Amino acid sequence: MNNHSSYHGSALLIVLWAIALMSFAVLGLVKFMEIGLTESASQSKNFRAMQLAESGLALGLHPQLEKEDSHLRQDLGSSESFAVTLKSEGARLNINFLLLNNKRSDLIDLFQSWKVNDGEIYKLADHLMDWVDEDSLKRLNGAENEDYTKLGFPGYPPNRPFQSLEEMELVPGIEFLAEARPDWKEYFTVWGDGKLDVNEAPAELIAVVCQVGSLPAEMFVNRRLGSDGEKETSDDFEYTEMAQVRSALGLSESLFKTVESRITLKSNYRRIVSVGRIGNYERSLAVVVQLNTNPVQYLTWIEY
């Protein structure tokens, strides 16, 4: 009887253990399926957000649309929407134009206004100049092949214009610029004709290119914003004549003659940024285009 009871007790323990193992396996399978479904839903929403961004981008590519057009921001229902921003690429400094036209002093003035480490400003300017010049001669504070090789980047500098802002990150000393101005890439471009769009450029770039102090440049930008101080609102002011620019900045006739060739009232280069959203999922696309061509010329495509 005792043996019989012991047998049944052992069998019961085995059954219970088996049930426990099966329960664990089932729970694991359910959890795995939940993860799979979550990943599938996430991928689907990311894909849909990208579709929305592409739809907005297609709309933003219309050359006649202006930045305040209501069609650029659309709510499609079911938590789906897209928003398109049109920006002048001319509101940024073309780094290649500055370097190839020996505008080293512009970079130094800008870096000083951004309070880049004083001991690194002239080095960084020369490093950038050495990157684009065609020779291998090292400037006073510059860097050539042997310097890059020591840093683990043999074959640099390529002695040609920058092809992207990401290439600038390879230049020795760029970390000091990033430390002083983490968003420095928002102020530079490798596209365009080098003319600064004074109707969209920030005050610090206007101060550098137009050779004025920070106060006149800030007052110039404040006038663009109108009385409410906000961008893209009904009271915004647009400079339509170069004479207005000269007057607003207080430039002498002789100084303005040297400045005028470096500025424009409206750039032919545009950056179109489209953000697609579905619920909490968001995807962004951007293109830079040249508008004064037929058809419109696409210069670069950026996916976030």
C-alpha cells in the first residue's frame, strides 16, 4: 500500500511538473508572439509615417508654393498628418565658397562670435583651408596628410571641396566648434551659389557677411519678424530692394558695394523638410533643390 501510494505520489509530481513546464512554454510562446506583433505594428507604423513624409515632400516640391501656404500642414485623421517646412538654403553659409574664395576672416569672425576656444580658432580655420586647397603645403596652423595619418585618417585631406557637412567632422579641431555650438551644422551648407539670403539668414551670419556689428544685425532680423516677433506670421516684413538692406544695416556706399555681391533677397536654392506622423511614430525627409532650372534640380536627399 505504501509502495502504491508512493508510486501515485511520484506520478502526480511528474504530471504537475509537466503541466508547469507546459505552462511556462505556453507563456513564453505568447510573450514571443506579443513581441512579434509589437515589432510588426511598429514596422507598419514607421512605414506609414515614411509614406506620409513622402507625400508631404511631393507637395513641398511644387516651385510656386510659399512657406506660409496652409496646404503644407495637413491632418489626415486617424492620428495621421504631415508638416512641410520650406527653408532657404541660402540662409546658410556655403563652406566651400568661403574657403575657395579665401574668406578665412569670415570664419574667424563667426567662430569668435560663437566663443570657440580662442587658442583653436586660427587652427581650425587653417585646417579647413588645407582641406580644400589643391596643394599639400601646410598652412601655419594647418593640417596635411601626415597630421591626418597620425590621427588614424590616412589619405586625408582630399584637397577638394567638402562634399557634405559630415566630412567636416573629420577636420582636426572641429570638436571645439561642436562644443561651443552643438548645432553648427544648421549654419553651413555645401550647396548653393554662396550668396546669403538676407530675408532668412540668422543675425550672426548677416553680421559676418555684411561686416556689421551684432546689434545692427539683430535689429535687421527683428524687423523681418514684425511686431509679434514670430516667424511666418501675417506681420512679417520682407526686404524687396537692396536699398532697404543698406539702409537697415547702416552701411556706407563703399562698404555696400563690396557686400552686395555676396547677398541676395531670395535664394534659388531651397531646403524642403517633410515630417510624417502616425500616432507617436514620426519620420522625416529633406531635399535640397535648385529652383531656377527646368526641371527642378535635386541636389541631395536626407532621411532622418
